[in-house]
Amino acid sequence: MRRILIIPVLFLTVLFSTPSYAKWTKVGENTVGNVIYVDFERIRKHGGYVYYWGLNDYLKPDKYGAFSHKSYSQGDCTLFRYRYLNLSFHKEKMGAGTGKTFTYNDDSDWSYPPPNSTNEFTLKTVCSK
């Protein structure tokens, strides 16, 4: 009986894990080799803002041992600024595995992307969609 339950549980775990249903599209790479992705299928526009999921895949782990991070962000294409609504850092590539998650409230500060940064490129990309 136990074996019968394991198979559906494993199937559902694989089916609903983040990497399996996100359609990450590579949009760039920075100077140190980190790759930037956006899930274009989940971009939403509402109330003059754009909401989008991004993924940064690191060439080498950061100082905390993370190989990637996923972000859910709110972009303001008119004033060209963004803020994170959710960030999760993962010990595996492509946002796999369990992650340390940080959730921000609607009052979090806006950031203006520095020129020629990956954040500038990502915001330009999602605002053009």
C-alpha cells in the first residue's frame, strides 16, 4: 500500500516543482558569466505596472553558497524603476531545491537600475513586452 502512495506523491512533486512549470527564457549574461532569465508567460500588467518573474543563475556560488536566485518584481516602465516583491536564493542551479525566501511589502523602496546593468536590461526587456 505504501508503495502505491509513493508513486503519485513523487509524480505530483515533480509536476508542481518550480523549474518544471516555469518557462525560463534566457535574456542575457553579465560580465562574470551569470545568466539572466525571464518567464515571459507570467508577465502581467496592471495599474500601470508590470509584474514579472526573473531568475539569475550564477556561474559560481555566492558567499552564502547559493547558485541561483528567483525574483518576483514590480516594474514601473514610466519612471523606469523596479522593486522586489519576493526573492528566493537556492543552493542549486535554475532555482532548484529549497530556497531561503524573502517577501517584501508594497511599501518597499523602489530601485533605479544602474546603466548597463542586468537589472536595466531585464526591466527594458519586460517593459517592451
